[in-house]
Amino acid sequence: MTNPAFGDDTPVYVISVAAELSGLHPQTLRQYDRLGLVSPGRATGRGRRYSVRDIQMLREVQRLSQEEGINLAGIKRILELQREVAELRDHIFHLHNEMEAARSAVSRRESGRSPGGEMLPVRRTRVTLFNTSPPPDQGR
């Protein structure tokens, strides 16, 4: 389904094609958009344009609804939590890389000392980060 000229996030499919590719009725796609389950891009004339990732998400929403019996509010929450977990994993990945770079820099600096200079071991440690900012408004 993926066109090599476009990435998975490029909004290219009109609603009728997205409906056919996902196996859903166009009105269902409109409802999912209104509920914020799958939010396609918009063309200049405000028409919906779905990406490959959007179509995969539509299929997942349908699977959760049909096979797992989860209502749309539950599906929305699941999708929000999955997005949050992905963002947190990405953040942890970057923090880990920064920590390793800092550890490496300290190790290089320490190894450059003159003979007889004190060498401090570089060891692994755990860091706990607390977010002190208030949580984003959840529509309340």
C-alpha cells in the first residue's frame, strides 16, 4: 500500500479511498475524526486526506471495537496512552544517549590527567526525574 514517494504519515488518500482500504464506511471515518480517534490531514479545500498510518489506525480502532469489544471512549483512551508511552520511550532514549555521552566525556577527561593524578571511576547510576509542571488540561 505504501508509495515509495510518500512516507507513512503523508496524507494522500481521500475519504472514499481510505474507507475502502480500511474496510469501513466513510461515515464511520467521519465519526472517528469527530471523536478524535483518527485525525486525518486536510486538503486546501478542507477535505480529509488520510495517510497510510491513519488507515492502519482505522483498522486498529475497528479491531479493538469488533474483536475486543471495547467502546469508542475506551479506544480513545488506549490510543492516548499508547501515544504517551511512545513519547516517553523516545524521551528515555534521548536521555540515555545524553547520559552516555556525558559519561564518555567524563571518562575521556579523567583519562587525560597527568600520571599520579586521582582517577575517579565512572559508574552507572539511576536518575529519577520529576515533572513539576501541572498536567495538561484534559478537557475538563
